[in-house]
Amino acid sequence: MELRPRQVTAKGAPEIFVGDVWIDAVPAGDPPSRTRVALVRFAPGARNAWHAHANGQTLHIVDGLGLVQQRGGEIAVVRAGDTFWTPPLEWHWHGATPDHFMSHLSITEALAEGQQGPETDWGEHVADYPTTWP
């Protein structure tokens, strides 16, 4: 067993986030583990841009109220305790509701040996972010 040092909290880059977002990456295990985990905290109204993960993504909502949407789908409200899975290469976004904070654990996998392309493909910012929510 090994205690791994905590990494410094990072501010979400404006190229891929709208609003104030902070990310605490959990130190990764040694290969063959490819698991990546981060605690992501969104201020009210903050969200990420459209994106897709090569190996999918699991999100576990830790606190607050959030919004999630797959491309072409309806916006869904997520609450603390909810867990959802986005399949590989499915375009989606997630963030806080306009009037609540939201924090989630993001669980992804690094590319497998020989797998090509980016782990996460980032697109445009969400143009139709709701000012009210379902």
C-alpha cells in the first residue's frame, strides 16, 4: 500500500469550460490500471463544452444539482447520489444548474496500448444552455 500525494487543485480551462470550475485529480494507479478519476466542482451555471471520451465516462454526482445532455437528447437533472454512464464516443456535456453548485466524480480510462486518438475529444461550447431547467 502506498499513500500518493494529493495534486494541486486546477482551474478549468476557458477553452473547455464556461464559468468557474475546479478540478482535483485523484492520483492514478500504476499500469496496467488505466483508470482516471477527478473530483470536478462547478459553480452555479458553469458547464463543460460538448465532448466525447474514447472509452466512455462514468459520472457520480457527489453534491448539488446538475444538468446533463447527450447530443440530440433531452436535458436531464442530476442530483447527489446519481450515477450515469456515457458510452464511448457519445457527445455530451454536463454542469451545474443556473442556481446551484454541483460536484461530481469523473471516472474515465486512459487509452489502451495501441488505441489511437485523444482520450477526450473537445468540441464547441454549449450554445443553448438553459436559464431555467426541467
